[in-house]
Amino acid sequence: MSAPAAAHPRDPYQLGRGHEQGEGQSQATGRGEGGPASKRVITAYGFWIFLLSDFVVFAGFFAAYAVLRDQTAGGPSIRDVVDPSRIAWQTALLLLSSFTAGLGSLAAAKGKLWLTEAALLVTGLLGFGFLALEFGEFAIMIGEGAGPERSAFLSSFFALVGCHGLHVAAGLLWLGTMMAQLWAKGFRADIGRRLLCFNLFWHALDIIWVAIFTMVYLMGMVA
Amino acid sequence: MSEQRRSGDDHDIAPGDEQAGRDEPGSGVTGYVVGLVLAAGLTAASFLVLTTDLVWQPAIPAALIALAIAQMGVHLVFFLHITTGPDNTNNVLALAFGVLVVALVLLGSMWIMAHLSHEPMPMDEAMKRFR
């Protein structure tokens, strides 16, 4: 790489230094000689923007839940529907799956196909376990007459938790596709970018679960 | 070595890229293990706060929110590799804007709806407006 970049490792954008040599010769990314950022950076950054907008979507569901939490219409409240041990298991499964997804991305960075596939498989199984527990919870609630049509509280509950579950289900489909593509096409640059985006998506789902886990379930046990 | 490092792009780092942590404690397997341990510890702490009387009863919701925000920070740093490094400027700025919008939507809705349920509009006034 160029001398200026090496000379200022702590200031890669050369903020305040660009004018010494003129913008045209600047080696910083996005300026003069620096040229545009690599495709990997641009793709992942675009996906990061998508994830943040997904957080905004969830913020809407969270706001609806926070507002409608006490509108139980004489039906069950959040205290009546929480099963602490089920929630603890769901949290553990999703956190572990985030961990194994991270190990998979490390194996992919080192170009180890079998290790990456194995990590993805474990991630998928853990995610599937999470989803199975969530479906079980929904089935029990609907069986007891606490379905989404019972009260405004339950509508917002199913919308919020169900939206997260839908994301996990879509993530599982994506994960299966990534395993097949890695197997068929190997570590091509475009497959690497898709894998990077998948990992971002999966970690982001865990962040949303932390919010649901706290705001819906734990807060529900407090009240 | 990743594609990004080979391409010689030293100035930006993709969010979540393994190269992000080369100068950070959150790099490699160690980073993920530290993240897992911290996240599991914070989750366990949330359960403890709830099930024991370690924390003063009325302060439990505040404690739970603090623990949740801490855990989100752990996920961002150790799993998504969002750092304060100069090569992460764009990622952090986008995150800051996302947090701003989320806070506005969430807190704004709760604030407005709490006011509405504390001070409802008189019925005849409401009928006049909706007519």
C-alpha cells in the first residue's frame, strides 16, 4: 500500500492532511487515487443499512407492544403466558447459534470448507430448536384461547414475537442456501460476501431477541 | 487473509468482517468466546435480578434495561465487530442514526400514548372533532 497510508495508520481517511498534496493525489478511499471502496465493504455496508432499517421496523412493533401491553380486555396478561424455563432455553439456543455462526465465519476466512459447513449446520440446528420452542409456545397459547384475536395485548405480542420468528425462519432458509452454494461453488468472492451478510443477519436477530427477551418476557415477570 | 485485505483497501472495513478486529481484543476465536461468556453472564444476571432480591424491587425494570443495553453492546462489539476505529466511521455513523430513529419511534409512541391515557379528550369534544 501507499506511503501516506502507512505513515498515518491511525488516520486512514487522512482527515486534515488531504490538502497537503491536493485531493487528486490523495490515497484515502473515496478520494483521488484512493478510488472506491472494495465490493466486499460496499456490499456489507449496504446490508448493514438494511439491518438498521429492519431495527426501525421492529421499533414499530415494540412501540405497539409497549403501548398495548395492559389492554388485555379481561383476558390473560403477559404474566399468565410467560414460561421462564422455555424462554431461558430459547435464549441459550439463539446465543449459542450466534456463537457458532461466528466460528463459521472464522473458518470461512481461513478457507476451511468442512469446518464452515459444520458450523453452519450446528447454527441451523440451534436456530431450528429455537423456532420449535417458539412454535410450541404459540400452540399452547392458542390452544388455551390466548390467540392473537383475544385482546390488543395478545395481537401486539404475536405480531412482535412472530415477526422475529419469521425472521429466524427466513434466516434458516438462507442458511440452507448458503450451505448448498458453498458446497457447489466453494469460496468464491461473491459467495464470501453472501456469507458475510448472512452472519450479520444472524447476529442482528440475536440482538433483537435480547430486546424481546427483556422487554416482553422479563418485564412481564416483574409486573 | 480475506478478499478485502488482498485488495489493499486499508481505509474501510465491512461490518462483521473478521479483519475488523486485527487491533482489537474482539478478534478471532478469543473474541467470540469472550462475547459468548459476557452475553451469557449478562443473561444470567438478568434472571438473577428478577428471581432474587439482590436489587431493590422498584429498580428492577431499570436494572433489566441496563443489562439488555449492555448485552446489545457486547453483541455489536464481539459478534458484529463494530468498533470505534477510524476504519469503522461509516458503520458507527449509520448505527447512530438507526439508534436515533428507533429511540424516537419507541419513546415517542410511549410518551404520547401515556399522555393520551392519562388525559383523555372529553367525549363531547371528541365527537365534535370526529364528526
